[in-house]
Amino acid sequence: MGRILDEDLIYEILSVVEEIPEGCVATYGQIARLIGRDKNARLVGKVLSMSEFYGEYPCHRVVNHAGRMVPGWQEQKHLLFREGVPFKDDFHVDLKRCQWDC
């Protein structure tokens, strides 16, 4: 049985995501470090997968450590493209050019 997530933790993660500027991306690990949970990148991903239940957040601005977008979420690429995020290929953003410097 899965663990129930603390709502304070959920909102802490989402508040960091909310700060990612348009045209930039952050990684799951980067967000985990910003909340003081260096080893919890997967937790960040889990929270983002449920974000629609907590309001509207720019979750499309979060990618994995290699810049890969969420598999199967076609809208993510379109949203990032509209914000001017540069891509390396069809599945990866160019982290060197667009990673949030926080």
C-alpha cells in the first residue's frame, strides 16, 4: 500500500515549481534539493503527477536530469516550445541553455 503524502510537503514542492520562470526548466532533483530532500527526486515526480488536484502549476517546466520530457505527455513539448525553451531533440530540452539558475 502506498504512503500518504503530507499536504504541507505537496504544497512546498508545488510552490517551488510555481517559481520556475517562463522559458526555463528545472529538474526533479533540483526541486528536491531546493526543499532539502536531496534524494527525493521521485517524490517530486509523484507530487507533480497529482498536481491537478491542488491547483494550476507550471509542471510542464520540470524535466529529468538529462532534460527528457515526460513520456506520453505530448502537451509538455508544445507548452515548452511556446515559451521559447530550446530543444536538443524531440524528447529532450537543452538544459545547458534553459535550466533555471536558482
